[in-house]
Amino acid sequence: MFRNYLKTAFRNLRKNKLYSAINLIGLSTGIVCCLLIGLYINDEMSYDKFHVKGDRIARITMEYTNGGMVNTAATTGSKVGPQFKRVFPAVEGYVRTFKFRRVVRYENKQFSEKRFFYADPSLFKIFSFPLLKGDASGALSTNDKIVITESAAKKYFGGTDPIGITVRINDDKDFIVSAVAKDVPGNSQIQFDFVINFNNLDGAAEEQWWMAKYMTYFLLHDKNQLSGLQQQITAYMKTDAIRKEAGIEGRDYLTYYLEPLARVHLHSPIDGFEPNGSITYIYVLAAIAMLILIIACVNYTNLAIAQSAGRSPEIGIRKVMGAVRTQLFMQFIGESFLIVFLAMVMAVFVSLQLMPLFNNITGKHLSASSLLSLQPLLAILVSGVLLSLIAGAYPALVLSGTVVIKILKAGFSFTSSGAGLRKSLIVVQFSISLFLIITTVVILQQIYYIHNKDLGYNKEHIVVLPMDYRAISQYDGLKRQVSSLPGVTSVSGAYDLPTFIQWNDGFTANNGKQDVHFSAHAIPVDMDFIKTLNMQLVAGTDFTPADVLSADTDNNGNLTRYIFILNETAAKKIGWTPQEAIGKTVMKGEKPGAVKAVVKDFHFASMHTLVGPLAIFLDKSYVRNIFIKIHDSNIPGLIPQLEKIWKERVPNRPFEYHFMDDDYDHLYVAEQRTADVFTLFAGVAILLACLGLFGLAAFTSLQRTKEIGIRKVLGAGLSNIVMLVSAQFLKLVAIAFIIAVPLGWLAANRWLQDFAYRINISWWIFPAAGITVLFIALMTVGYHALKTALVNPVKSLKTE
């Protein structure tokens, strides 16, 4: 019996090649989308779940006010870990981490390493980073030990056992390889290639509440202690002794919050070592996957019904020969299983081929093993069974339930009882398509706005050369030599990149009525910073060589008096107009500084946040990035010249460079990926919806063949018949438009609320999306309408 069903199913597939191909393409496309999105979601949801003690690990974030301004950070001072371990019994252990770029040298190999970590020795006891060689308890027991990953070991030592080998860091200190760790999984917030003891950091031995630059993690004795510990921390930080020790006055406060490690990546609003994901995006992608799969199932159902209208002789003969309804149901549901199985096989193959492209779009590192392991394959198998039942049940029930006498007398036909359902499904399909089109266009417009908004500085054609404190002695010589190169228009330097300034300080100024205490971002710079980045001064004048000479320093060369350029927001925060600010004194901590100028506000952080107060001060000893403004046409020839100069003056550090506009774009990687994903799947949804419309149009045209023949005999023209068949489908698209517009506006507006600087949703997006879908639908339906209208009416009437 099963063999007979299978043979009939294959015969039916061969007989109706067009419908079979559309079914397979539609189902496999929907399944491919679900597989890829499923792998992405699984990877996002699995972040930091591999740690054995993960349910007891919490990340500590910092919140404080200065002059009433609330600030949050993923970093803390060095005192938080050891102090809370001493005070709160719930804390079993802690680890402080700090990530910084360092130059690693071994023999003739030298690289600038981005994933270089400082950490307490407890790192490998609290977190599950397996060691392939060495012992977790002694890996970082002394300050001269270093742990490297498997990939780093191959990079520097090839096949040689690295244990006991000495490497040199920043050309000033030697470290002995004590352990080799397994490469860190991609779904880990902490990504390292090298780790040395936390005590190697300058000032690490001194415990401080401030100087908040360390990521701190706690290991609790019991996961259920987290909420109780949070309450204890909040109360502890309010005590007079701690407020006095931390130097907190008035209504200002300092406190800390615990975030369960497994929730940080998707639920925390504060980025850590890398930009966090978003649980909202996960929900959206899951919804898109389900909607696309629903569209694919609807397509199969409609196409199966349309195709089945020509199978009346087969059904009638089987019933006359004694076939019962159950047997017919099993035959048609078996055909559904066959098609879904073939679509599953195609989908797995296509998914494997598309995985590199999908990785490129999403920034993931998914591999074939991600899909071909036991759990995904079982999920695919179970989903295939459910999909076969869902997609094939309705046509199987309809076909198997027909009355034999009606088939033999008049042939097979569908009543209008199911027409409402089929049309409703088409409305759902196009509502989804329109919704995705609207939201995608808004996202793309916001991305365009971000990339083209006036930032307050010019980021184009600026080469950035990273440097460290050891190279600062060569800075003046580098600047002079680079400035003399043809095509270089200006050279300057600063501690941070202007695209994302992280330094934060406390400031005090008197506006003539009262002292104003406030926190502000700060950036030490060299002269020509304003000029190189083409910033606009609204009051005062730029830094000059005389300012360098007039700056006061102590015996160690540290500044004791600053010269500031404030941004407009900082001047407004104090209560000054830009003109009033010139010449006034601002205290940075305990050190005074004179305001030299006020610069027009520029975006020094993501557009998710408003521009805050900023103080630019002259101090080239803190320069860690050199900015070189060049002509666009000179870029290819300039890089080799820069490399030559660098190797002559800074031989102890590898030459590396990047462009400032790339650094800016990196701030919006998540948004760009969201736009790419929405664009891709919106296109897929439209394609699948058109396939569904194609099936319904074929079904309707088949049902109305006799009517069209009569109309042609009575003189109806080609255009009349095309409009007759197309009109009902265009109505469905109109209904879908009415449903999708408010939903699309609400979703797009909600997404834009995450940006402090955003576009206004343009009215034309909605009619443009509607017209686009209407045109696509008209082309899809018009094919069948035109094909039916061109049939000879005599043949149509004879066939009917």
C-alpha cells in the first residue's frame, strides 16, 4: 500500500512539473530562512551558557551621578571586587579584567594583539575556559606568567610546545608561557588570545572606587543569593562611611548592579567588551521566520488545491473501486510528506551553501557542524513531520471528502466555502510583505541618515595610526616627517577617537551664581586637533604653540593647569553662553584650567544617545592615536610611505592603520546587519507571497474557464477579461495595505525610539510600498488572466 502511494506521488510530481517546482521552491525557500534564522537565534541565545558555574556568575555595572547627571558604565574601579568579597558572604570569588592592545614579540615574530587581557588569577577558576596545557590554579599565580590560546600558540610557535617559552610584551617585559587555553568560543563575551596577571597593570595594587576601567565579575555561592546581594550592595553604598571614602557629596550617589552573566548579551543596555545583542531583535527574527514559514505553508495549500481540480477522474475511479476516505487521505497526505521531505533535503543543501554569505551579513561564525549536529537534525526531522501535516491536511481532507456521484456526474469542483479562507491567507501573506517592506525602508533611511548626518567634524580621508606610551617620545618627529609628505594636509593626535570618546571626568565651575558640579567626557589632544577634523569653533580661538609653553607642569611633566576647549553642551550645562565661557576657569578634579574656546557640538558617541558635555584639553603626552588628513587621490601611494617612516622611528611596534570613517561605521554594525537581514527576508516574503498568489490565480482561472469562454463569445475584449480576473486579487492587496500600514508605522516608530537622533517617517513610504506590491501582484495575476483569456472560447466550452 505504501509503495503504491509513493509511486502515485512521484507520478503526480512528474505530471505537474510546474506546480511541483513551485511547491518545492516555495517550501525549501521558507525552510532555508527558518534554518538560518534558527541557527542565528540559537547562537545568540547560547551566549556564555557554556560556563559550568555560569548560573552563579554576575557582571557588575556602575551607576553614579555628578551634579545630578546620571552615568552608567560596564566598568568599575579596582576596589569593587576585593571589597565586596570581604564584606558580603554571598560572594565566593571575583575576577577583574582589563583589555588592551599590546605588542607581543617572539624571536623575529612581532604582532600588535587586540585581544590581550589582564585578569586576576581566578579567571580560569570562575570561568570555563579549558586549558589544553598547564594548570588553572597556577596559570597566573605570578606576575611573569602568561596564558595563550591554541591559535596564538600556532601563530607564534608553530608545532613547538610553548610551555616555558619566554615572550616579550611591549618590548619592555618578558613573560613565561604557563598554559595554553582552548580557543574561546564565538558565543563568549570575553574574547582573549593572551592573559597576564592583573597586578601587571600600573596602580593595580591600589584599590580605588573610581578610575573605573575594569570589567568585574562575581562568583556567588548560590545563584538564589543574587537579589538579596543586590539589596545589600545598594544599602552598603548609601552608608556615610562609604560615601565619604568615595568622595560623594550632596545628592550625588555611587552604586553597583549585578547582571546575571547569561542575560548580559541580550538583555543588558550597557555594552561591555563587545556590543550587546538585543532580545527584541531575537523576537523580531523569530517572528519573521514563523511568518515566512506560514507563507510557505499557505502557498503549498493553495497550489495543492488548484492542482487537484484536475484529478477528479482519479478520485472518482478510486472511490468506485472501493477506496475509503482514510485511504484517499493517506494518499494525499503522503504526497505532502514526499514534497516536504524533498524540500527539507534541498533546504539543508542550500543552507550549507548560503552559510558563508549569511555569516558575512550577520557577523556570525556558523559552520556546517552547526547545522549537521544531532540536535538541529532532530529539530529538522520533527519540523518536517509537523510541516507535512499542517501544509497537507487541508487539501487532503477536501479531496478525500468529495462525494463520488458528484465527481462522476459533473467532475471535481470546489465549493465557495473555502474561498474565504484562501483569500484571507493571501491577505495575511501580503500584509506580512508590506509590513516588512515598510519597516525595511525606514531602517535603511535611518542608516542613510546616520552615515550622512553632519557630525560636527569631518571623518573622511583620515588615516589613524594607533600608538602606545613607549612611542610617544617619537611623536613630534613622526608628526613633522608625516606632515611633509605630499598630499598630507594636517596631522594631529588624541587619546581617544572622536567617533567614541570614553574618558570621563568630574568638573566644577562657577557661573556667577553658584558652583556647578558635573561629569563630562574628556579627551586630551595635540595641537591641530580642531583643524585636522575640521571642527567649528563658535567662540574663542584654537590651541596655539604658546598654549603649550604656558601650560604648568610638575617635576614629572604632569599638567597642573589645563587649557580647555568646551563643547556647547558643556558651556550650557555650566550656565554660560559660548562667549561668556571664554577665559573662565573650570576645575578638572582639583586642577584648574582656562577655557580657550567653545566648539560646536559634535557626535563623539553613538546616535543612540544625546551629545553630552565634553572638555578637550591640550596634553600630547596622552596621545594614543595619530590622525592624518590626506587627499583622497593620494591614499594608495601614501600608505607605503607612512609604513617606511613608522618602521624607521618606531621599530619596536608593528605598523598598522585604519580609517576613521570605518571606526564610525563600526558603531552601527548591529543596525546595518538588521537592515541587511530585513532587506533579505522582506524580499523572500514578497517572493513567497507572489508564489501563493500565483497558485490562487491558477485556481481561479481554472474555475472560471467556462465563464471566460462565454464572455469572449459575447464580445468581451482581452483587457476586460484580464481586469475581471485581476480585480478580486487587487482588492486583497488593498485590504493587506490597510492592515499593514498601521502595524508597519508602529513597529518602525518603536525601533526609531532607540535613537536620540532619528528621521521622521516619511508619508510617501506607505503608498510607495503599496504601489510596489500592487504592481508585483498585478504582474503575477496578469500572467494567468492573460493565458486564460487567450484560449479559444470553443475549446474552453468544450473542455468544461
